Amino acid sequence: MEKSNQSSFENTPSTKLLVSALTDADRVAFYKKTYAHVAVGVLVFIVFEWLLLQSDTIVNFALSMTQGWRWLIMLGGFMFITNYAEGMALKTQDKNKQYLAYGLYILAEAFIFVPLIYIAAMYMDSGPELLNQAAIVTLALFSGLTAVVFVTKKDFSFLKTGLTIGFFIAIGLILAGSLFGFNLGLWFSVGMCLLAGGAILYQTSNLIHKYAEDEYIPAALGLFASLMLLFWYVLSIFMSRD
């Protein structure tokens, strides 16, 4: 059971006032709004996840979709919702529609996490402790990578091509694993953590160099997507130890 997340990596049209052109105070305000929305997204994800796990019907259905070609259907549906939500958030200036897109994406993330969280909580020896450890490591890595971008002020847009190729390769490996029934193993999870780390660098760099001053919701969505991808594979690595 593997997960991939290929973001659209759209650039902001040049006609908009980019964050890099704002005053220091306005840039800080944009960053605060963006990361506040990421934090709220994480809290909403936790609530959605808890609610979904309360339903035996949803849990059993999600577990049934993790085998073979069914997982491909579930993954394909998740990728469709991802692209739809990101496209909606970027193309519209209507904040209500942007929040709807963000909420839809968070719900999709919560649903696709149901089997992984359920197995980790119910069948791993360390249970909730394992989830807490994975969450702490994920947040530490996310914070560290974010700090690299803000401290160096480097433009990581050059990662776009490599990330796109990497995600297509990952999707191909996931397809092959699902169709032919082999486990991609620990090193695939490590590789996906590296890919997720690159996505965090890219998305954080976009805050400075690509987004416009009123696009803090799509900016938060992109960061949240990369954060959750990292959490998926950090948790997968922790689960492989048990």
C-alpha cells in the first residue's frame, strides 16, 4: 500500500503582485496566513480522521480498497481530487471556493490515510506511541526544510522537473507493485521521504517567488499536501520496524 502525490506545480501569472515584491511587513503577514492555514489544515485532518475511524463501514471499505487493482482505483481517485482541488484553489479568486477546495483535499487525505492509521493504531505493538513519534519526526523535518528556504532565500524552482519525473517514477512503481503483488519495501519509503522533502523545499520557495499576495490558501494547500506525503512515508518507515 503506497501513496503518491503529484502536485500541479503551477506558476502564478506575472500580472499579479508577487509576494517577493511586497514590503517586509506584508510578506510576513502572508507567511503567517499561509502557515496558520497549514496548521488549521492539520487540525481539521485530525478531526476528519477521528470521525472516519469511528465508522466500521468506512474503515472496512477503506481496508478492502488496499489490495491489488482496488488500491489503484483508490489512488486514482485521490489523485483526481488532488488535481481538482489544486486547480480550483489556484484558478478562482473566490475565497469560499478556495476553502471548499482545501476542505475537499483534507477530507480526501483523511480517507486515504484510514487504512494506514487504523493498522498502525490497532495492529502495531507500540500503537499510538508510534503515531506520535512519526508525527514529531515529520513536523521536525518540515520545520527544518522550511527554515532552509527562509534562511538561504534560495529559489528552489529548479526542483520542479526532478520532482515531476520522480513522482511519475513513483507512480509507475506503485502501479507495478499493485498489479504484480510485490512490496516496494523500506528503501522506496526512504526515497519517497526524500521526494517529499524536495516538494516541501519547492512549495516553500514558491511562497517567496511564485505566489501572489492573496494566494495564501492555495499556498497552504501545496504545503499541506507535501507535509502529508512526508508523514505517510515517515509513518511507513516507523511501521516497518515492528
